[in-house]
Amino acid sequence: MAANYAVVLVTYNRLELLRECLEQIENQTVPAKKIIVVNNASTDGTTEYLRKYRENDARYRIITCAENLGGAGGFEKGIQASVQEKTDCILMIDDDAILEKDYMEIIMDARKRYPGYLAFAGTVMTDGRIDTFHRRNIARPGLRLKNCPENCYVGQNAGQPFACDIASFCGMVVDRELVRQAGLPCSEYFIWFDDTEYSMRINRYTRFLVVPGAVLNHKAAADGAEYLHRRYDWREYYGIRNRILCVKKHGNVLDRAVNGADMFCHIVFRNWLFGVVNMDGYDWRYEKRLVREAYKDARSTGVVRKGIPKF
């Protein structure tokens, strides 16, 4: 018998991962009542696959977007649709999150045992190791994010649930009524920091309870593997812009000052210095322009840039 939860899955041009992801969702020891798939205008056969194999399955609701709305826009649409379903809670994942078959059985059991919490998360594994990036705490001033260390999951604390402030959309589970209180993710973020900002709104009502026994495999490339010495690609624009927007929205004057100083030292000054010394024979011109655009757009009150920026 299906458990009373919905899954919101956002996918874009990763058909093989999507197949595996859906297989594990369907093989949960407590199956979902509803599976909502947001197809972000994929062009790799995903649309045809979903139409052929899933559209006529009563458990599924397929939302096909006319354009790529990013993870943030996809989760906004998916969570908005999930609230209309008569379920107790909602699981959020991307197409590269491969659940262990008992992930939701363990989470649903924790919901019964710890009724004081309205939001839950499990353990994220990447390449056989615990990826601590996905479960974090807020440090003030500055709204700095500190990963929950591995000793929260293993060793003396093995198997014991623990609380945290921030959970990524990689295995986040929230009560349906909590969505009504906290609202929907900010689609304007497009990618990055959307789950952080959403978690901060959720924190007004509850912290996240991380249940280590609930495990998923995140099949993502390691951060920083694509460019040497953190040379930026277009995603960094959103990381910088959205971090500024998030602190502006949720922080006080001191938080904004500390965050501004930290970003200046580690981003603005860093890129200028690397450009001056011609680090690795690279002029860092693209990075400096990307940062300028991110700062400018974070201060703007006009239309928010979405999609892949063209600098």
C-alpha cells in the first residue's frame, strides 16, 4: 500500500539518470502516493520517455515546461502542484539523486517518532563518501554556512538523528502544511542558494531532523572538478548573486556587513589579484566581469536575470 507522501522530481537532459531515479522511487518499500515530475524543457528524449511510459500511470503527474526554469523554477512548479495533492508530506529530489529502497520508510517512521519536527532529510553519499555539503548550520554574524561534520553521522553518534538549519533539495522532506506556511521556493534564483533560502524560511517554523539511516546516492561531479583554481563558469554568477540576495533578505545589518567583507576578500579581491599575477597564464577577465554583473543584479530592483547568462 502506498504511503501518504508525494515526490517532486526536477529533471533536465539527464535521461539515463532519470530512468534510474524513477526506478528507485517506484521500488521504495513504502511507495509514494503521487510522483510529480517537472521536465525543464529537456531535449534528450526525456519528454517522449515520460509520455510513453509514465503519463498514463495514475501515480504520475508530468509537468512539461516550455523553457528551462532552472532547479528553482522547477521546484516552485512541482511543490505548488504537490500542495494540491492529499498527502501528508513531500519529498524533493533532482534526477541525479538515487534513493536507497528504504529511504522513505525510514523518514516516515521518523515523522511518527519525532512529531515536533516538520522537516526531515537523510544522508547524501557521493562516490561512496558522506557529502556533508547538503546538511548545514547557520553561523552568525554573516549567515555563514557550516557543514554538519561526518561525526554527526558515524562513530559515537551513528544512527542517531540530529538537527540542522539547512537542507538541500537532495532528499528534503517537508510536511504539506509547512509549505502552506513557508511558501514556495524563489524561482528567480534559477539555480544555487534556492534551497538555502527556502530552508531559512522553513526555520521560522522548524529545524530539519537529519535521519542518518535514510541514504541516497548523489551521482554528481565533485565541486570544482570542472575548472582549475576555481575558475568560474556561468553557475557562479547565480552563486554570488543569490548569496547576496539571501543575506539581504534574511540577515540584519551586521550579517550583511560581515558577508560583504567575506565575499570581497574571497571573490572580488581574489579575482583581481589572480588577474594581476596572471595566475596560470590566465587573465581572469571573464571571472571579474561575471562578479561585477552578479553584484549589479543583486542590487537591482528590476527584472531578475534567468537562464544561462551571456557575458
